Amino acid sequence: MKKSLVFLVNALVGGLLIVVPIYLAVLLLLKGMKTVVGLVRPMALLLPDWFPAEKALSLLLVLMVCFVIGLAVRTRAGQAVRERVERAFFDRIPGYALIRSLTQRVAGDDRENAWKPALAEIEEALVPAFIIEELEGGRCTVFVPSIPTPLAGAVYILDSKRVHPLDVRFTEALKVVSRWGSGAKGLVAAMEKGGSPKVGSKRLAGDEAEPQAKNG
């Protein structure tokens, strides 16, 4: 019963973390359309009555503004302004920086350090995880997702030696979690490619620890 309840809660939280940002984005889009409707009304009057000109032109104008802003923040000056605005306003909103990093990772932007795929050593096992931030003193904060809800799980602060970053796409690691671990061999292969790190005193499954033979 307890496991079923935990599963339902994790599934609900995971769904909310996906639905809520989309819902808020749609609300902001609709609000923006209402704001600019007065600007497009003169042009809308020139179009046929059967065509929803005000809504279409308002949506087009808002999308164009978003597109122009998106181009602007890609420039060096635009990035500087964005960083100042984020530090002054948005970073004060709880969870904003984390959600921003997550959405950028999903979009394929690897410039953010947060949500980097990794394998973390928890007790005697390796578990799929995401590096959230690096701390002073050789530690880092990692998020270990629940199966099969990748956006719900537990947070650990571990020694960096127990966390192995992976050179894989964020979406690839996310698929492994959502598919009940299917495809984890790709994560293990990526870790071994980086130097075959050990888990405690043992290697990964399939590589039994063998004492080195001594000559003589």
C-alpha cells in the first residue's frame, strides 16, 4: 500500500512539473495577445470578417516579439542584459534557476552546468543521476530520479569522487529512467569510456574484481 501511494505521488509530482510550465506559458501567451490586440485592430479591419484577424495577428505579433528577443539574447550584449535581469529579478524566484536549466537541457543547450547526466555511487550500487550543482570542498549536489517518473526523486550531496559525469545527451539519460532502466548499458559504456571508474573496491557488473598476480 505504501509503495503504491509513493508511486502515485511521484507520478503526480512528475506530471505537475511538466504540465505547470506549459500551462503558465500558454497563459502568458494569451495575456500577451490581449495586450497587443489594440495595436493590430486597425490592420484586422482590413481583412475579411470571417477571418479571426485580431486573434491571428495578435498571436503573430507576440511570436515575433519572442523571436526577436530570442535573437537578441544570443548576442553578447543581449546575454549580458539577460544575466543582469535574471540576477536582479528571476533568480529570486524559488526554483526558477533549476527549471531554466532543466528546460535548456531538454532543448539541447549544454551550456548550463546543472542537470548534467551522471552515474552516482549510492551504497554499493551505481544509479542514474543528474548533477545539479558543484559545491566547495569537493562535493556536489545530485538528483536521483524515481522510476519511471524522472522529475521526482531524491537529492543527495555526495563527494565528487562518487559522482561520474557522462558524455551523453540529457534526453538519453531521461529515457533510461522513464523506460525502467532499459538502455542503461549506454550510460555504463559512456562511464567506462571515460576511464572505467570503480564502485568502492569493485568494478561494474560483469567485471569481477580480481587480485593482481604477484610475480615471484
